[in-house]
Amino acid sequence: MSQLLSVTDLHAGYTKDVMILRGVSLELSAGELVVIIGPNGAGKSTLIKSIFGLLRTTSGSVTLEGEDITRLKPHSIVGRGVGYVPQVANVFPSLTVEENLDMGAYLQPREASARKRELFAWFPVLAERRKTRAGKLSGGQRQLVALARALMPDPKVLLLDEPSAGLSPANVDEIFQRIGEINARGVSMVMVEQNARRALVNADRGYVLDQGANAYTGHGRDLLHDPKVIELYLGGAG
């Protein structure tokens, strides 16, 4: 598999005096699902935001297909084929499902209709609720809207920040199923996930962060059964 996204020795923080990331590195090959786990405060969401240009980095680099995108703004990164689903505030609640998807096509408005038809076929429940305001949907349905909107530009890479957070067990099952389907359709993914055991089962590679740095790296199932990772980061979580 060819290397698609590369993060090298990344340092970043919310102020110049407090670094959250301290030399994190990560690689994503075409077609892969890469999962980032670790304790609270490890820098997982900060890493995703830094890749997407929402947080300015102080050193290190992010490259996409060999192009340095470290200093680019989010809209430029979207234009190069990277989508992002934040953990919170990831839909426009006052807009309908269809209008939310339209917002995801702002860089390619001429392709919006065809892309919506494709995504409504992927997500039949959204097709049924296309005229419903997103704020009236269940938590699981809102997450599907967020996924579909991020997919509107047909990204090569999708960045997911805690996609199962706050969802019921049934909705968690559906979200993980959908993520697997999207990945199987050729979208490469980097996912931060609190449900570490569930996420690692299907991950091509996992990264364990601790205190803003790489602690462990390996195949998802290898990390899932690594005694040190179990003791320090997985515990009894199901």
C-alpha cells in the first residue's frame, strides 16, 4: 500500500508555552483504518485538529501524498481530499439533513446533487429524513449526518474524532458498521476513539499516545492483546 498521510515529529499546543503534542508521528497508507487511543489528556483530539489545520503547529510536518500541508487552512486541506468529523457540534441543527449535506459540498457545488444521491443510497435512513432538521434527529442519526456531510467532497482521507461518544450501544454498533463500510469503499481513515477495544479489532494499525507522545504502535489486534497496553490503557473497558 502506498503512503497517503504522514505526520512527523509534530509539536503543537493551545498556547506557545504549553505543548500538548511532543513529537508525535503517524503514518496512514491508502485504504487503511488507523486508530489512535490513549488516556484522557494524551493529545488524541489535538493531533486530529493539528492534522486538519485547526491548530497551529510549532514544529514537525504533515504531508498528504508527499505534499506538505502543515500550514494550510482547513478549507485548503478539504480541497486536497481530507474530511473531518469533530466530536461535538458536528451538524447544523437548524438545517435539514439535505441542507447539512449541501454544506459539505461548498467547494464542489456542481457535483452536490449526484453526490447526495450516492450518499442517500449509502445511508437510507438519511434519505427518509432528508427534510427533517438535524436537531430533531437521534444522536446516532446526527452522527450519520456528520459522516455523510464529511463524505460529500469524496475525500481520500477521513479524520474522525470520537465517533461513538455519547451514543447508545445500538447506535455504537451502527456507527462502527458504517465506518467499516466506508473504509471498505476505499476511504482511508484516522480515528480517535474512546472505545479502544472495539476500535482496535478492525484497525490496520493502532497508535497509543501518552502525554503527547507515541507510547506504542502496532497492528490493531496486536495492541489489543499486548499485556502492557492492556494494563496501562485498556484495563477492563469493554
